[in-house]
Amino acid sequence: KQEVTQIPAALSVPEGENLVLNCSFTDSAIYNLQWFRQDPGKGLTSLLLIQSSQREQTSGRLNASLDKSSGRSTLYIAASQPGDSATYLCAVAGSNYQLIWGAGTKLIIKP
Amino acid sequence: EADIYQTPRYLVIGTGKKITLECSQTMGHDKMYWYQQDPGMELHLIHYSYGVNSTEKGDLSSESTVSRIRTEHFPLTLESARPSHTSQYLCASSAGQGATRETQYFGPGTRLLVL
């Protein structure tokens, strides 16, 4: 059974720092890995999707990597800003379109 | 910008009441999902639908039921609410882009408190 783990559970860094969030999964038979952002009182927003055949995806200051063989993904955020404060969730997709989720990393960027 | 709506946003209700959480999307997506999320925890899939008149239970056992009579509408019903149902309920939808490329679009969620 697929399990997704995110470390750390919470992270607080000063504005301007580069940071890395980690996601690991137990079954490498995935179709894609996705990173979402969740803001309080709002739903989830898709940030990046890495297909199983890809190694990384980039969007602006965000870069996500995928290593299927080791069951790991990282989300790199460059030059962090207070507006990046949110909970970041990792999810992996199987062939049935269903997502298995991690518990998230709560990120606080201090001005 | 995805257009998926949930009502109510917040609901406080007494034990034993029947409630329906509404979810609608205007994107014409064939797939829709209901998740339950407790604070600081992962999302758990409780129901999903791959089209009209198609509904399935997810991995998390739930006493709720769903229906999919119209493409855009996917309501969730609790016949008799209990305090254990207190949680956040998130609705999502996705389009047919294939398993490798398909992402989900989420509504703002309904926070339910059962007293």
C-alpha cells in the first residue's frame, strides 16, 4: 500500500532564504507526483506536476524533482517571500487517477 | 482559474441532523472527488465519481453518501451527523488528460462541526 511522508512537518525561515521541502513514497509504481499549496480557509492549488517519465519541473521560483527509484521528491523554493507561507502538500498518482497524500509541511517565512 | 464551489463554507450542527454538503464545478470535468481532512493531517478520499450515475467509495470508510445526477454537481449527504464527523470536507474535480498528466482542482472546503 502506497504511503507518502513529508519532512519536516513545519519549517520557519527568514525571508530571502532558499529552502527545500521533502517528500518520500514507498511504491515507485506511480504515474505522477504533484505538489500543492494549501492556504488557511482556502482549497488546494496545484503548483507542479511531474510525470513518471520526467525528472523535474519548474515554475517561477519553484523547482520540483523526482527520483522514482529512491522514492523521493523535493520542492525547492528560491528567494522565499512572506507570501510563500502556506502548507505544501505532496501527492502521488496511481493508474486509477486517485491521489495518495502526505500530511504536508507547514512553511512560515518571517519578514 | 478553476471554478469549483462548495457550500456552506462553515456549518455547526447538532448530533442526529441530516446534512448535505454541496459541490459544483463549471469546467465540465468528468471526474469528481470528496476528501476528508483533519487539521495537520493528510487528505483521505471518501467518495469519487468518474461520470454521471457513477459513484464509488474511497479508501476511508465513511457513513456519508453521494450522488452524481448531473456532470457539474456532486453533493455529499450525512443522514445522521455525529461528533466524529467533525472535519474539513474538500471537493475536487479533474479532466480527462490521462493518468500521467491529470491534476485536480479544489473547492474552498466546508468546515463541519457536529456538537
